[in-house]
Amino acid sequence: MALAVMLLNGASFHSGCCRHKVLLSSLGPLLSNSKLYSSYRRPGAEPEKKLSWQNADFSFKKSIDHLKTQLSLLKKETQDYLKGPGGNPLNQHLLEQTRVLWQFRSQEDLNKWVISSDVEIGGKSKVYIKLGRNNQAALLYGTLNTEVPRDGETKYSGYCSMRSRPEVGSFNRKKYYDWSNFNSLYLRVRGDGRPWMVNIYTDPYFSHQKDDLYSYFMFTRGGPYWEEITIPFSKFFLSSRGRVQDNQHPVWLDKSLGFTIGDKVNGPFQLEIDFIGLLNDRAHKEKFAYEAYDKNTPV
């Protein structure tokens, strides 16, 4: 854009004739598409009274307060790091056998999770989350509908999910979990007898791996009683876009967690979750439950 303006100025300066008019007519489409030179406004849209940068809040006091908050978080993270893994002394970390990751006792605990359904692709399933009785659990409930949207592209529908929000450290840095000291996932739930998928999400470097997912089944028995479920991490298998992959490898234990229901049965569902934790089961010796293929077979 700056080059175009310089050409126009140069033409009008070095020549008294109408050469600048020729340049203006040839560069007209380029200049008309620019936000600086265009007055086009979408029909029905209100005229902009302020420029976009004028709507920003340049409050110096808020900036200082935000900086103080981030520095205090950074200080706490540094102190926890110097103290030991996870903010605990090293001997306590090595002897730790259980750890509670999430428990649901307030609305703040629910805000750490995100719910979604096939409404995102035009489906009709509905999902909600709220605190259970006496604020002692999270109640995930809704209605599953397998009706496929009539868009000519979607072939399958009918799912609802719940996923933990990724943790963010000071200055909006990504934080990763350290579950390397444990070998099993430990949950206390109460369901309605429908099967669920427990998912461990990935945070890949390459975009073609963004749909990779580690999953395993969780079967609820229904009834009024709570059940404690233990799932070894060695049982989680890799899938991408709903398809189990041939190349399997152990899951990396530093990602977010989620639950998905999609058993192709229309109707209501509900799942109560008391807490989600980790367990170091000393009796479990299995490293990986599936066959791993060697891509580069030696000759």
C-alpha cells in the first residue's frame, strides 16, 4: 500500500500532465479493496463511530495491576519448582500413591470444564452440567439424539462430551500435567448404566495430528450406589477422527482429560462425578497393552 502511494506521489511530482490519472485508474481496484481507502459498508451494518484501536482500554492502572498479578503467579511457580515436583518435597513426591486432580464442590470447579455436543455440526443432542445434591459432585446430564443433520455431508451424529480446560500459567503460558509418577486413572462416579469413553487429549506440534486422541471405555452399572473405577494408562489406545490407528504407542501423561458419550441410543443420560484422581498401583506391571509395530524394520 505504501508503494502504491509513493508511485502516485512520484507521478504527480515529476510530471505536470495527467499521468497520475492513468496510474490512479490502474491502481483503483487495489486501493478500493483497502480498509484505508474504501468506504464500503455491509448492508444492514451500523457505521463505525470509532476505529478498532480506539475501543481498546489503555488504562495504565489496569496494566500495572495485571502485571502485579502475573508476577505474583510467576513467583509462586518459581517457589513450587524450587521446593520440588508439583510443589511437594522430593521424598513426598516419590512416595505419593494417590492424587486428586479434580473434585467438584463449587461453581469454580465446574468452570474448569467445557461441555459440547453435536450441535456444533448441526445435531440435536443437548448436554448440561451443574452441581449435584449438597454440592458434592458434578452432574453431567442431557439428551442424546442420533438424527443426522440434513446438510449432505455429515454421516454420523449423536454425541456429547465434557473436557477439562487446559491449565494456564503466568503470562498465559501453557502448563502441562506431570502424571509420570502414576500408572492408573482413579474415578468415583455414579451413572445410569450407559457406557462412556474416557479421553486423554493431545497437544501436537503438527496440525495433521490435532485430532489424535487416547481413549478407553468406562462402563457404569446404574443404580443408587457410587462406584470406584480404576483404568490403567496402559489400556488407552490411539485414535484419530473416530478411527483406531494401526500404529499404537503409550500415551503421554501431560494432557487434558475428557468424557464422551456416543452409544447410538436416543434418550436421556446422566453421569455424576465425585472426583477424578491418579493412582500408583504397585501390582500393575503392564507397560503397554497393545502390539507396537516397528516402522523401520531392519534388513
